[in-house]
Amino acid sequence: MRNSIIITHTDGPNQIVDLADLCTECLRDTSIGSGTFVNRVPSTRQDGVGSPIFDGWLCVDCQMVECDDCGRMKLDYVMKPEGGAICNECVELAPWLDHLWVVMTHPLMQLIIGVVLGFIVGAYAG
Ligand SMILES: [Zn+2]
Ligand SMILES: [Zn+2]
């Protein structure tokens, strides 16, 4: 655990607070040797217009999202179109019709739908 020196500078109208290796949510140290280095992702946080921008990392715990189906905190999840999240495990376990939106919003599926629709329209028009 090292002491992070917090450096503040300004970028246009914004005050930037450099958190170095700290998590922008829980302020936990994510430096090498902290045990949270591998799964950290770059992160910035601003709590509102005009407030300082915190530049740091998001630790693995703060990346987790509560699954709407099983209620567990999960790292692998997809966002529902209506809001909320569901973990990949639940997506796989659930009847696929329940999660048709996952299939339908997949880029490959949209491509297939596009081709099929084009074919049907083409068949009727021709
Ligand atoms: Zn955190
Ligand atoms: Zn789940």
C-alpha cells in the first residue's frame, strides 16, 4: 500500500483530481501488489456539473453490478433495455424467450433480421 499523492490540475473549466492508483468509487488502492491491480479498469468520476473530475481506476468490487434475477453481485452482466442488469449466468440459465432482447439486440442477430426482412420485402416486391 503506497501513499498516493493527489495532484490537482485544471482542464478548461474542469478541476481534475488525479487519484493515481485509487478507485474513484471506494478510494481503495489498486496499485500493483494491492490484489486489485489485475481487474481494475480506468475510470473517471464527476458527481455533477462544475464539480471536480476524479481520475483514477475502478476496482473489481465497484465494477460489480447486482443481478436482477439472482441478486448476486456479478462482474459479467448485460444491461436490460428497460434498465437494470442481469448476470451472464442467469442469461444462460433462463429460458431464452425470457431474454429474447439479448438475442435481438445482438449485432449479428440484427444483421440476420435485416437480411431476412430484405429477402421477404424483395420477394413480395418482385
Ligand atoms: Zn472500488
Ligand atoms: Zn444472476
